[in-house]
Amino acid sequence: MSRKSLRHTAKGEHTRQRIVEAADRLIGWRGVTRVTLEDVRAEANVSSSQIYHYFADKQALIAAVVDRQDSLSSAGESMLGAFESADALRSWGRRLVEGQRESQSAGGCPIVTLGTGLMDLDVDTVGQLARIFRRCEDEIRAGYRTMHANGELPPSADPDALATMTLATAIGGLVLAQLNSDAQPLQLALDAMLDCLQSRQENSPKTLVPN
Amino acid sequence: MSRKSLRHTAKGEHTRQRIVEAADRLIGWRGVTRVTLEDVRAEANVSSSQIYHYFADKQALIAAVVDRQDSLSSAGESMLGAFESADALRSWGRRLVEGQRESQSAGGCPIVTLGTGLMDLDVDTVGQLARIFRRCEDEIRAGYRTMHANGELPPSADPDALATMTLATAIGGLVLAQLNSDAQPLQLALDAMLDCLQSRQENSPKTLVPN
């Protein structure tokens, strides 16, 4: 259900919407942490008193942005576009990457930004988190390189790309598990990924995964 | 570099470490939002004045937890365990899922929790984010089911599991892109995933991905 207040006049509702849409755009571009109420005020071209009339603080505004995304997606508006062929899949992947590039990877998909970007952490800490994940990836990559050298991955497989994929799938699965308070999405995602890897391995000299 | 203060005596440093370790454990179990300084105080068995002596606020404590993880991982301590065979891969997946289950999916991997769980959002908003991602997954699933029905995925493929995997890989790729301010991890992860899918499709009647 929308938490949109019904107290506002039509004109007031219009102003409120304009603010929420401006916040949505800015968060998509820059990420949640880098957007201030002042940025949103300028982008929406409203006064400070108008912003604070509708939103007590940044958290309230962010909740309204999520609310907007929730309404849009429940109204049956396609978020991903057609997804029914390999071409469509590749083109979805391309759009996601391009969106990320355009925002200098600070923003991009607003829901992922909202679900993951609310870090009131300083830049140092973000850098540390990035480094820790890189070390995880290094471990995975070293394993895949060994498997590749041992012939347990087909010669055409790229151990480096598989390592990034594996780490990403694990992180995404953990995000979904935490948001849903349920480990099942993590399990499904990892199992499907390992099954896909296994099918790559089936053309390989040694069968990798005992069944 | 560790931001650990060097001003403390050996005993003080020991107390500080005990607090950070307690916070690390609690965040892993419950997630960042659900852990208060009071919880950490009780878990570490120290006084309030001791906590506030070392950490001005929760953010400072969280930064120290990240610092600890950074030091542990840079010291070459394996985070993932052996990763050099299919068995090791499956067992890593199993441990990740079990950790998630044990924490009722609130905590689990502390770095993912830190990188993604810092949501000062209310429970409603978390529920909305989960719903929005479910709708994305629904769209992906519908596409994969069509492809499955059209023979563009092999009969043994599970479109539902592939949809969860695809969403998870995209989310994880976006998290890595944002943490690194670089779209490349997203691109690598998505490309590798689509390549893996393609190799599943190669045994399928119709070739899915034109080369």
C-alpha cells in the first residue's frame, strides 16, 4: 500500500511528487549517500520550506522514493523489458552496464542503490569493503585457475570472469536472503550457478562434479 | 592501513578488541541495523563508559569492525576455505547457506551485511524493496519459462532457479560496481553468467545465442 499522504491538495501533491521524482533521479545517478536534501531541493526547483513541509528528513524522502518504485512496479510496468530470448537477455545486461557507467557506478539501478547503498560510511570504509571483496575474489580466482590448469574447467573458460560471477552471485543471493529474511534465494542462486558451471565442465576431459 | 588507535595501553587495546569482536559477531548474526551499542556492551561484557571511551558512536564501531575484517583478510587468512575443486565449491555454497539460515537471514557474512545491510530503513521499506526485487524476478522467470517452452533452454533447466540466479548475479554485480566505482565487475559477472547459460543451451535443439 502506498504511504502517500492524502492530506495534500492536488497542487501540494504535485509538488510532493516532483520532489520524490527528483530524489529518485538523483539517487539513481549518484547513489543514496551522495545525495543531500539540498541537492533534491535544487533538482526539484522548490524551496527548503517546501521540502521540509513534505519530508521530515532524508530517510522520509528515501522511504517515499521506495514507495514510488513499489507503486510503479506493482502497476505492472515492466522494469526489465522483454526477457524472452538470448538477444533480450544480452541487451538487458548491456543496458544495466551502460546505466552503471553513466552514473560513474555511484548510482545506477535505484532499487539496488536503495537496497545496498545506504551506507553512512566514510569513503575509507567503502574502500576497505571493496578491498575485502577483492580478496575474496582473489581466493576464488586462484581456485578456478587451479581447476583450469588441472583440466577441470574447459580450456575456453575464463577463470577470472567466473570468479567475479561467483562472488557477485553470492553477494546478490545474500542481499536477497537478508531482504526476505529467508536463505532460500541464496541457495537457489548458488545451486543454479554451480549447475551452470557444471554443464560447462561436462565437455571437459575430467568430470568435475560427482553426481 | 589499520585505523586502530595507538594511544591505548595494552589492557585498553585488549578491551577495545573485545568490543570490536563482539560487534563483529553480533552484526554477523543479526545484521547491522538490529545491533545496538547496548547489545555490543552486553556481549563484550563491558561498561557503557568503556564503550564510549573507545567509540564515539555506532558508526565508529562499525568502521572498526570493517577495519578488523580488512586486517584479517589482508593477513592472508583464508575467508572462503579451499576453493579448488567442485566439491570445495559446493561445500562453500553449503556453508554460506547454513550461515544464512543460522542467523535467520538477518546477518550471515559480515562483509555483505556491512556492505549492504546498513539500512536505517523501517521494516515496511525493507519489505517493499524485497517485493520490488520479487517482481523483477517474476519478469525474468516469465522470460525463462517462455524460452524453456520454446526449446531455447534444455528440458533439464529450471527457469525458476535460473531467474533467481540471474537476479542475484545482477544485484551482486551492481554492489561490486558501486563499491569499486567501476562498472567492470558488473559487466564481467553478467557476461560470464550469460556465457554459462549459453553453454547450457548448446545441447538444446535451437541454438539460443547467435555468435
